[in-house]
Amino acid sequence: MLRLVGRAAALAVLGSVVHAQQPKETPRMAASSFATVEVHVNSRPIGNEWYAEDAGYTGPARVAISYGQPHARGRKIVGGLIPNDTVWRFGANDATSLHTDLDLTIGPLAVPRGDYTLYLVHAGNNWDLILNSQTAIWGTDRNPSKDIGRVRLTARTLTDSEDALSIYLTPNSTNPSRQADPAGVLRIKWGTVELSTPWKVKI
């Protein structure tokens, strides 16, 4: 019995020495970022009525897009990271999500309040945004039968290149010092490509 205890103690000491001699791993950061863009509306629809923003009604209504933000780092984007003629996961890691407390139109597509997953497809000269009713999934786990519609995006070439995929929800405002209209433009930028389509809150 004493022999076994002594051996166990010796092994424990040896393990501690080996562990202490191993170099500590340097903390690392993921190769892609995580980003969220959102706009707030100072009223919230409850039933058929609109109520002004109030703590009793859980604050303002939100429209938010959350996405894994890949970086090109010298790699080819269109026809490389974004494949041609194939539905793309529109980001990195988990599927890109849209949350809206409001009924919207994105381009001509009606989008009832709720949660969705977004995808992109590039075919020829066309770019389409796909809305899918699945949520909380990995980016490549799309079920096409859950698609609720597509929006044709307007594409233009940028002078400067953006290394990271960036999504913007830009409200329309004729006077930047005042509140904006409940409508705007969805912009997607990566590399030298900018894609856009209007969005609007259904009042």
C-alpha cells in the first residue's frame, strides 16, 4: 500500500514538472470577425397600434443583421471566396441572420416581422439576396425549400477596395441632424463590389 502511494506521488511530481516545461500557448484570435448592424425605430407596433418607445414596451423596434465578417487578406473575392453560380453563405461561420421587429419591404419583397437567414448568389452579371426562414444554423446548412424570396441587387464597382465584408443599413435622411425616415438602403461591400437595395418599414 505504501509502495503504491509513493509511486503515485512520484508520477504526480513528474507530471507537474513536464507540464511546467511545456511552452504556454499564445492566445489567438479568429481569422474572421463578428459584426452586427442595426437601426432603431422610436415606435413599436403592438397589435394594430403603434406605441412610442417606452421601457414598458421593451424599448425601440429594431432591424438588425448579424454576420461573421471574413477578411480577404489578398485572396480573390468574386469567383473565389464568393463562388460564381452557387448560393454563398454570405459571411463566415454561423449563417448571417436578419432580425426585424417590424414588417419590412426589402427591394420589392415583403418581409414580415421575425427572424431570417440571408444568402447571396452571383450568376453572370446578377446578384441576388436570398431570404430563408431557417434560423440559428451553420452557414452552409441552407434548406432551399425554406426560401421565402429573392431580391435582385444593384451592383457597382468601388474605387477603393474593402478587405472585410461589410453590411450597412443606412436610413434615408434629408437633414442629418434630425431623425431619419423609416426607410433606407441596404449596402453590402467587399473588395471593389458594392451591392445595394432599398428597404422600408411598413407603416
